[in-house]
Amino acid sequence: MKTIDEKTTKALRKLIIINNDRYVGYQDAKKLAEDGDLKILFEKYSLQSKKFGNEIEMVIPDFSDDVPDGDDTKASGKLFRTWMEIKDNLAPNNRKAVLSSCEFGEDAAKREYKSVLDDSEDISTEALEIIRRQYAELQAAHDNIKSMRDSA
């Protein structure tokens, strides 16, 4: 049977990994984007992901040596980034294609956060406050990307 600290660490580790994926995804999107405003936005969201990961690391129980490093990503994140590169090469409208791919990535991040929040009975109050705030910021980023995609 897992302890509360082990459950918390596992949940928080998932969020660090999705933020690593998000960081790399936005760095890739920045390279693919042709428009300066998108490059700036993607840099902003990639830095947001680094910040989120660092904040989460701070609330992982001290005894844990199970903190993923910056290169630790999910296979699904790598698949997403490959899909974004292929889609970009095929799509006639680079702006819309890149924004659509970023929205797909934001959906994946939101799902991971929602999963942790839905099963949060063993997560500390401090960690939950951080997760809830980050989830709200992810939702705002998603809505911004979606709005930009729809107007492209």
C-alpha cells in the first residue's frame, strides 16, 4: 500500500513531466512559427511551463528522490511534437496549424491537471493551491491559443 507522500509525489511528478512536455512543445512551436507575435507568445508559455515545474518541485515531499529532470517527458509529448512538425510541413496556413497544435498540447496539459485535481484527497493544501492556480493559468493560455487559432 502506498503512503500519502508516495501518492502525492506520483501525482506531482506527472505534472512536472507534462510541464516539461509543454516547455519543449512551445520551444518547437516557436521555431516553426513565422510570425513574431507567436514567437513571443510561445516563449512566454514555455517559460511559464518551467516556472510551473519549479513550483511543483518545491512541494514534493523532501524524502523523494523521484523528481524528474528537465529532459523527462512523456512518450505522448514526444509524439505530439512530432505530429506538430509533420502537420506544419503539410499545412498551407502555418499560423493556424501551429496554433492548432499548441491547443492540442494545452488540452493534454489540462487533462493531466484535471486528473490530479479529481484525485486530490491525499495532496497537501499547499500543493493543491499551486495546482489549482496553475490549472487556471493553463485554462487562460488554452483559451488564448484557441481564440488566436479561430481568428487565423
